[in-house]
Amino acid sequence: MSDKVGLVSESSTNDCSYFPVKKSKYFLMTLLGFAVFILYTPPKVFNDTDNQQDFLYENKTINILFWTKYFGNYDWYAEEDGNAGIKTLNSVNCPVTNCFFTHNHSFLSNIADFDAIMIHGPEYLHNIPPHFSSKQMYIFVSLEAPTFIREDLNRFNNYYNMTMTYRMDSDVEWDYGKILKSDTKEVIAPSKNPNWKLSDDKFFDEEYLKIYQNKTRSIAWFVSNCDAFNKRQDLVKKMQQLIDIDIYGKCGNLSCTANCDQLLTTTYKFYLSFENSLCQEYVTEKFYRALNQMTIPIIFNGAKDKKMYGPPKSFIDVNEFDTVENLVNYLKSLMNNPREYLKYFWWKKHYSVKTHPVFPYIHCELCKKLNDKTFMSAKRQYESIQSWYIDNMCNQSAHIQF
């Protein structure tokens, strides 16, 4: 955000005797200068009083500094020799490519010259940078549930002026996946008010039936965190007493090294899309990776309205059951009735799932927001990042008893 472009003020010596009209060469020079002044249009430079809401920084490089690591990675997985620029943004067909990301604090002569500074909230709680410039964006970044932040964030009051998290009310929404209309590619979810078609209770598809008939196993679970905050591991143990569950990864005795998600289509009837915490809006790739296959996600998350993330009758919510016995009995009833099972796939005729790697997708999303004139012209500050991101956002007690 640059300062206003100023015009040279009139000279205090400019009076009638300064340009004698009888000297034609001075008269012509004066006319020429006046014409240049009239025709000259100063370059557009962003400032808080501009009214062109759609103006983008077309001719300005926006420099973004990774102040912290991202889970130990200095360059946040940037692939251009530790930086991210035009090549990275072009790789995801980003509509804007004028951003440059770097972890090199000395890239510019003064840190105050960076347009934005990114701080990974879950792991960087000490030695935070001062506000080098009132024009900079100080961005709180987190893809993790609030339960992973163990320190009181009240000392960051009035510090951040931008957020980038999985929450829909973030300045930059860093989602784990999207649901699109198949014909128009319009994004339907995640959304506060998704406009879903009504589920088809008469749905049946012969090709889908063939896929189902080739499945040989009941439930799969890919997991590496064996001691989650919401005690999902205890729920799974209780379920295992009543139905077979194949567990892949650190918490089980099975492993998969390639095309793991494809197993959900070829082999498994259900997949456990169990989050590690029950926090509002915390719905991760565990849900979308299952939706993207021909299996039914069994979900355990803290979203208040699950249809904000996926079509109705496309998943089974464990918290719609009082007991594990009732849940498992319902799953078994679906396995014994293929026609009822297949009704959970009605939506695939109308919608598609888009998943994306965390990087460089998010580089593009942030670059677009920093180019958004309406957003950048608004004054904002997070008075308490603690109350916005942490307080009252999680409840680890579940409706289902286990």
C-alpha cells in the first residue's frame, strides 16, 4: 500500500513578470508544459481513499515474508529454490501472478518494505515480529484445530489484521476441499448456505451396483494420531467389537504406500472420516478424500451443520445415533440392502469433489486477497485472536455414547 502520488506545487516565484509573452520561445514552452500536464495521468497507486473497488495491483510486486516455519519448513513448501512466485502461481492457473513469497528476511533492504508477514499460529508463540509498518498485513495462519494451540493468545491482542484458516469467516479461507456443480463448476460447499438439490430417495444405478458388489471389506480408517483430543480411538475400539474395521498407518497393523484412496472405491463400503477434535467448522481432507471415492464417509466432527460441507444423504454422522450398537446396526442394514446403500451416491450425478494440495493452492488464494482492492481498502484489526479462534470453539463431548 503505497503513499499517495503528489503533484509538484506551484512555485512561489510564478508571477506575471516571470514569463514575458513577447518572448515567443518561453510562451511556446509554457504551452507545451501545460499540454503535458493536462494529458498526463498519474499512475494508480493504492491508498485508503481510492474508490475503484475492483482495482488490482497489476504493475506492483506484492512481497510476502514467511516469518515463521510451517511445521519445521522454512519455505512453506515453496518450490522455486525456497521461494514462490510466477512459476508457482501459474502452476495452479492463478488469475494473479504478481506475488512473491520468501522466507529470506534480508530479501528486501528493510522488513518494513514487505507487504505482508505470515505467522504460523500453532507453532510460533515466541519472539513475534514487531509492527514494522502500519501498512503491512500481519497474517495469523492455521490449518489446525484450536486444540493444538496450547498457549494463551491474549498477548496478541490488536496484533493481527488478517487471518488465513479453515474457517469460512477467515479473510482467506484455507479449505480442505470443495464441492462443485458438475455442469457449471460453481462452488457449492463449503458454504454457510449451500443450495443443494433434494436427495433422490429412489436413486439407483447399475454401474454403481457393480462397484458395490466387488467390495469385500466393511470399513477402512487411515490414521496416524492414536491419541486424539476427542477420544475417537475409543469410539473405534467400541465399534470394532461389533464390526470389522481395517486400520492403516501408525495406529493399525496395515500399511499402504500407493493409490491408498482408491482402496475406498474398490474394497471398502465405508470410511471413518473422524477428526481429531470436535471444533466448529473443523472439517478436513478426511471427509473430502472419502467423498471423492465410491464409499460412504462415516463422520465424527464438530461442525454444527454438516450440510455446509457435503450434500444431504452423502455421509453418516455418528452423532445422529445414541449408541455404538445403533450405529453399527444401521451400517449392517445398509450392507445387507444394496439399494439403500446406493442412495448415498445420488449426489454424484450432480456434483463433483475438488481436492487440492495445501501448497501452492494457498499461495494463490492469499495473492488474490492481497490484490483485492475492496478488502485492502478496509480498516481491520483482530482485537482478540484468542476469542476469535480459540474460546468456545471446541467441545470434545459427543452425543453418541462410547
